[in-house]
Amino acid sequence: MARPLRAGSPLQRPAGVALVVGVTLAHLWLSDELMEDRLGFGASQQAMRRIEVAYVRELAVAPPTPGPAAAPRPAPRVRRAAVAKAPASAPQAASQPSAPLVAKVEPPPASIEPPAPTSLPKAEPPPPLALGSQPAASAPDVAPSAVPSPPAAQAAASAPAASPPPFEWPPSTRLTYVLNGYYRGDVQGSASVEWIRVGARYQVHMEAIVGPSFAPLLVRRVSSEGDLGDNGLTPRRFEGEQRVAFRNRRWMMTFDSERVHLPEGREVPAVPGLQDEASLFVQLTWLFTTQPHLLQAGRTIEMPLALPRRVEPWQYDVLGEEMLQMPFAQVSAMHVKPRRIAKPGGDLTAEIWFAPGLQYLPVRILIHQDAQTYIDLTLQRAPQQAR
């Protein structure tokens, strides 16, 4: 049973009620302004039209990729010294393919007398080789055509070099995460990442909900759309939205071939390979899929990133392989961490775990705002894909 207000309580006065409401609104406004200062916002814009996709199947974890097959053993090489001593009068022995490549050399017939010793002329030093030239073969060496090659080696030499298969973009995919973190106390929620592809056009949508879905404390959404090409993703438009308490804010960036239009109205030069906050994850997935050697412990990847206030390069270090226990399976993932350290009032940083067995998709994302404030996204179920 609630305690009755005593006589003369400030809450019974209109001024006291107004004071309580004012203090509450001031706290909500202050928290919203703090979040705006941390994340950066721009003018409100009309939201992009979202492409709707039906996800009909789950992606299974692929077995580990076997290492490269052992190369076939090369044919034994001819000992040049033995061939050089063979008599010039019996060339048919070298032309028979059934004879061994290295055989015992018979002495010359007795009827052939060795030449009388003669004084050899003084050898002149060979002329210097020009850059890129090949030295001439010496007289006693056997020409390459004189040594029989196996039929398989001859066929491989005549066949054209095989080109790697063309890269195929994966179908539209949805990733569902469980959110845990800390912001002045433990927080829980949910998050999702959607990769949508229609021809050479893409969209990436990320959403994080802190608190229960029916009454969230914070909702943050970011989206990117653009084109697909030989260099991966080329963003054309990025937009974000965030709801805290009673306020809903939106910001937007646009990209063209030469300029990036930031939310505050400033323009900065565009750089090759530039990504935004949402396309970054998919661009790294494309990079590791097409160049898996980059996802090795000790490697560093640099990528330019467009943030609400500036464009600058970010470096990511590959730390190594880790086994992660997901609700649906145990997954091997490579840990990638930005070199930049999250600081109060600075940019958000995201550590990412990419799983080669799940098409190099991010199975865990750890986002830091500072040393004490973070959210940890862990894949809740197997990735869902369209046909």
C-alpha cells in the first residue's frame, strides 16, 4: 500500500510537480544530447526505401577447407656430366623413350682412337649479360628437346593457365544476434544485420535494440546502399536513426565519385575503397572471401571509413583463430580488432569475429564506446538466406 503524502508535501503543490517533471525531462534530454555528441547526427532526412526479402533456408557450417594438395613428384633430371661423355656416334640411344633417363655410359669402341692431346687456346672471358638476357647453352649440354617428357607434363605445358573461378556474391542473408553489454549497469537486448542483393545493387541494414522490444531504452539503426563491382562495395548513401526516450534523430551521408557529403553540410574528398559504418562488415567479408590469405594472424588490413564528422583510414589487426560456442554449433572464427582504442567522446570501435565456415560472415561483434561502455553481439541462430 502506497504511503499517503503528508500535508504540506512539495508534491502536493503545482510548483513541486512541475519541478519533478522538469528534472525528469532534463535528465532524458541530457542523456540524449550525450548520445548525440558521442555518435554524431545530422539533419533529419527521408528514410531510404527498404528492399523486402524472404529468407527461406538456414546456412549450415561448412567443414574446414583442406590444405593444398601435394604437388606431383617431378621426373628425375638427367645428369649432365654423364650425357656429355656419351659418344657422338650413337644418338639413337637418347631418342628411345623406353630407355632410362640416367643410364650407365658404355666406353667408346676400341677402333676409335682418342684424339691426340693438343694445346688449348686461352679461354676468353664471356661478355657481360645484358639485363633480361639469357646465357647461351654450352656445347656439351643436352637440348631440352632431347630429354623425353612424360605425356602428362607435355599436356600440362600445352594447356593454357587456369584462371580462378569468378567471385559470386552470396544471396541475401540475415544475421540475428543476442545483445549483452554495460552502460551504467548491465543491459540486454537484440540486434540484426541484413545483407540484401538485387543484381548489382546492395543494401545493408543494422539494428540494435537495448532493453525489451516492447519498451526499448535505445534503438539504433544504420543502413547503407550502393553498387557492387570488382572492388567490392561502393556506397552511394548512408543513413542512421536513433531513438532515445522522446527524441528521434536521423542523419545521412551521400557519396559520389569525387566527394562525400557529411551530415553537417561539409564535403570532403572521396578516396578509393571508402566504406561507411554499415558497409564495413560486408566489405571485410568480401575481402576475406576473395583474398583469404589476408585473414592470417599477424596481418593488418587498412580501410578508409566515412564517419559523421570526417573520413580517415582505420587499421585492423588479425589476432588469430578462436573457437566460439554458438547456440546452434561450435564455430571457428578469426578475431579482427581495430588498432584504435575507444575513448570517452570518441568514435565507436568494433572487434569482429569472421567465420570461414559460414561464408566469412561476422558471428560476433564487440562494440566499445569507452573502456566501461560496450555491447556484445553474439550470433543467436544459423544465418538465414534467400534462394
